[in-house]
Amino acid sequence: MTYFVSANHSVRYHGGRSWPPVILSAALRAVRLHSDFNFILCGDRSVIDPELAKLSDADRSRVTVRHCEDVIAMTDSPSQALRHKKDSSMRRAIEAVQTKQADACVSAGNTGALMCLAYYLIKTLQGIDRPALVSFMPTAGHHRVLLLDLGANVNCTSEALFQYAVMGSVLAEQMLGKQRPRVALLNVGEEDIKGNTLVKMADEHLKQVPALNYIGYVEGDDIFTDYADVVVTDGFTGNVALKSSEGLAKLVVNEVKKQSSSNLWSRLMARIALPLLKSIYNRVNPDQYNGASLIGLRGIVVKSHGNASADAFYYAILQAMQEARLRVPEQIKSKIETVLLEQL
Amino acid sequence: MTYFVSANHSVRYHGGRSWPPVILSAALRAVRLHSDFNFILCGDRSVIDPELAKLSDADRSRVTVRHCEDVIAMTDSPSQALRHKKDSSMRRAIEAVQTKQADACVSAGNTGALMCLAYYLIKTLQGIDRPALVSFMPTAGHHRVLLLDLGANVNCTSEALFQYAVMGSVLAEQMLGKQRPRVALLNVGEEDIKGNTLVKMADEHLKQVPALNYIGYVEGDDIFTDYADVVVTDGFTGNVALKSSEGLAKLVVNEVKKQSSSNLWSRLMARIALPLLKSIYNRVNPDQYNGASLIGLRGIVVKSHGNASADAFYYAILQAMQEARLRVPEQIKSKIETVLLEQL
């Protein structure tokens, strides 16, 4: 099984974390721990080679380095990336998936460029208009919920919402091991009278599909209550829901840290509580849920946070591996066919 | 100065909190503490009168009870509420604002019905197409940020976003005491290339208005970082941002509570940390930010959470009082005129 890591240069320009140690160390960890995978690392050979020397001979034999001259910067527009950066590490990684040399690609680079390159080179599955960005979120009771789309499409149609529901259902079935995963539409109220036109149309459509376990509307706070396994929304709303909940989690944790420098009693409480708070934060922190999959393509593409830690980037690699093992694109293809046949 | 509390029956049917004690006790607390206000309570006289007996004669002299036969249920559609419930407590409360008998109305009833009644009876200010629902959110550094729209309009135009920006700016100036409050548009990325059509058009428009201190795009997590004083978005996205961040805050707090019943060490840590965590939760908890104002109308309407506690409902009353003192609708009217003149 061939596995593909895009050690994307452009990460250097984003978030202040030092590239390449973060991405490379995560990749080398994956090489060491998963001997059933081969790896192709794309990037500057002069940076990658010295790190590879740290691997055992057996491990190194499963790694191919593909030297790339170009770098897609965080400020490059998707069209610039597509037209002018033919030898970028990101493009080479995606091309490897396109040509079936690799099963999956992981990148922490420019999201817009990644989505654009993946869409044009790998193409979407039949029946899917646009890929969606999907990630796991924490819920009560240590379950996980899939939220999509997280920003692949900011101008969305009700048909796209319907396709997200199908894809999310497959992913929850495969990755969470759920039988007939509960699929919900994100809305501003649970009553039928509420919601915008887009959501109402998708709701009507989803009600008519026996192949999906569609449970109706949920509100923003229900994302975290284990009410649904899959929460479907447009890319604009999904991105805002993801980031605003991350923002609040950070606010809570920062507040605790600040208390440590307040009066003695608060300081003591905070000091004692810190391990507990950290364990809670670790459950809700974005790192652990790093690795947003771009699904609906004829191949696997996982997007890591641009400023991910080595641990977080490793989670993204794990996610890509799991999708490759479970053959997620094939599963989605088959489900879409079932659903489309049902509607004939 | 006349102040108007709608002791709305329908709350009884929602959220499981016992009406009327919650709303009535909040109202009576407001009566006792704010002798510069008069109050009109709408609802079932047989329920309200016994409670009023607890007030001193002087306080009671500032309260009028308006008996209403009808109740708008949480399941009533806005049009049902408008057409068929002519003697509902909510309608009577809004009519009092419409006829200038009252400066403000507070209700914890059916949001859709409240917005619909307020829109049709009180009407919007000239230059405002639709009212917006706005609330304060916590940010780092104990500041507050205004987020709007929270769901008054789920099908939104770029012109509406522009009007929200103007209204939000006035509210931040008046209620937060900010000079030239920083107004931002909620988007999925800070780069100009990102965003949906709606947001891009509003961005273009806002850049051309010197009367506003427009600072560009923010992402979901920036709501809580004190980067802006006003964050503008459509009602669908705003509602999801509000509720998903509330949902995550609840998840964190519930997680701590659960730890209390885990092993001894965790239990001890959680027990010690609980006061600290509660103080943090109190800062982010929705109760404290209860009281979403419906702005853009020719009068003041404040919406309380349907399952608000007495404290939370009291906050909503306080907010309505402050808006009445500051004459917020007049301030918005004047700002809108300035902005429209600038654009001639």
C-alpha cells in the first residue's frame, strides 16, 4: 500500500511553527510505526534527506523522496497555484494520487489551493458535484460527530447539502463504525417552520431517501450533545461553527491560565485544576481532531491545520491511512449509486 | 419613563422552567431596584396579582397589570400568532411599545412570533429593511463583543449585512461606550479571495463608508479574541455561531462535572477546581448574555432565552432599560441618516 505525505514548503510561511521538523517528524513517526505503508515525501530534498538518515535501513526503504522546486505560499490564490506552480510539493502529492501511485495525500498547506488542485486533478466521484471538507468534533459521552462542509464550498446548493449527507453517512459508518449513522441538518431551530430556503429544500429531499437515517434538524449546540453522528451544513456555516467553538474553547483555557497569576487562592485552584483542565481541553482541542478530509474525490486528500503540531499532523496522517484501509472513496461511490438508484 | 415587561404565558410550555415565578420574580426585582421606571405586566391577572401583593405600596404604584386571555405557544407559527392571537400577552406588550405607552418590551416567548409581531406592529426605522437580533458575547480581557444577526433573518442580503453593521456600530458606541467601534464581517478566512458572494458584496460596500470604523473580515474564533467590537453576519450563521459556542462551553463544564464521579484524584481535583470553573463558566455562560435585542425597530424589544433563569431574565430587563435610557432607536435612526447622506 502506498501512502503519500506532502511535506509542503508553504507551511513555513504560516503560523510561525518551524517547518520542516513538525511535518517531517510526524511523517517519520508514521513510517516507523506503520510498516504496511510506503511513503512518498514531496519537498526540498536537501531538507528531507538529512532527516531520513535517522531511519533504520528497513524503514528508509519504504520512503521515496520527490524533490520539488516550487512552493505554494499561503497568500497564493487557488488559480495561481493551479496555473503557475507546476512543480510545487502540493501539486506533486496530488498528482501521485491522481495517477494512482499513491492512495492518499496529506498536506498542511494553503487550503484553497489544495481544494482547487484536488478538484481539478483528482476529480470528484460520479454523482458528486463538489468535494466537501469534513472533520470530527467531540461530543458528550466521548463520542465523535462528523461535521461537514467546513469550507470547501462557501456558495452552496441544496443538492450539495444532500450529497454531503450521503458522504457523511458513509464516513461515519466506516470511520466511526456506526450502523445507520444518524444524519442531521444544521439549522437555526428544530421546528419545520424555521430555516433558510437552502436547508428546507435539502430537508425535503433527505426525507425521501430510505438509504439514509435522516433524523431532521439540529441546532448549533446539538453538535456537541451526541444527538447525531453526522451534522450537515454549508461550508460557510460549518467553518464558522467549527472556528467559533474552537474560539470559545481557547477562551476558557486561557481564562484558567490567567487565573494562575491572580490571587493566591485562585492560583492554587488553577494549579491543582490544570491537569484536569488540560485533559478536558485535549478532548476538545483542535489538534486531536486535526485532519479534515476532503471527501467526494476519486482519491484521499487530508488537510492538516496550517499551524499543526507534530502530534496533530500525525493524527492527520493516521486519518488518511484509515481512509485508505477502509477504501472510503469506493464506499462513497457505492453509496451514491445506491441512493441515485433509489430515486429513479 | 415607562417600562414594559411582557410576562408571557407561553414560556410555561417551553424548557421546563416553571412560569410564572421566574419571569415575575425578575420583574418584581426590577420594580424594586429601579424606581425611575414604571412597569406594565401582561399576562394572566390571577397569577400576577398575588405576586404583586409582595411589593411595597410605593413600588406597586408603578406597576400596571394588563390581563390577557391568549397565549402564544412555542409551536405557533408567526402568522398564527399575528392573525389569531389578538389578546396574547406578547401582542399586548408589543402594542404598548407601538402606541408609545411603553419604551420597551421584554419577552421570553416564541422568538419567531415576537419578531413577526414586532416587525408588523412597531415597524422598522427608515433605511432599515428588517430588524436584527443582537447579543453580547464574552471575549478575552473581559471585554464584550456584539454579534448580529442571531437569527432574525435567515435569508439575508448584502444590503441587510450593511445595515446590521451600522446598527451594531451604534449599539457598541452606546452600550459599550466605545468610540468608533471596530466593525468586522464574519467570514471563513481573512484573505480577500475567500468568502461567499453575500459577504464579498457587503465588504465592498462597507469599505466605502467613512462613518463606520470597518476593519474587514474576521473568522469564527476571532469573535472571542477582542479583535472587533461588532461582528456582523447573516442570521443563519450568527445563530449557529452563538449556539455552537454555547454548546462547546456546556460540553466543557459537563466534562468537569463528570470527572467528579471518576477516580479519587480526579474527583478531588474537580471538587477543588469547581468554584474556579464555575467562575469561568459564569463569564461565558449564556445567562449573563441573556437578552438579545431586536434592533432596527421604532421601539425597543428584548428577547430573553425561553428557558432563562430569574437572574437571566433580569439581565434581559436591565438591557432593555439601558437601551431605553440611551434612546438606542433614535441613535440608530440618526446614524442611518448620516450614512445614507454620505453615500449620496
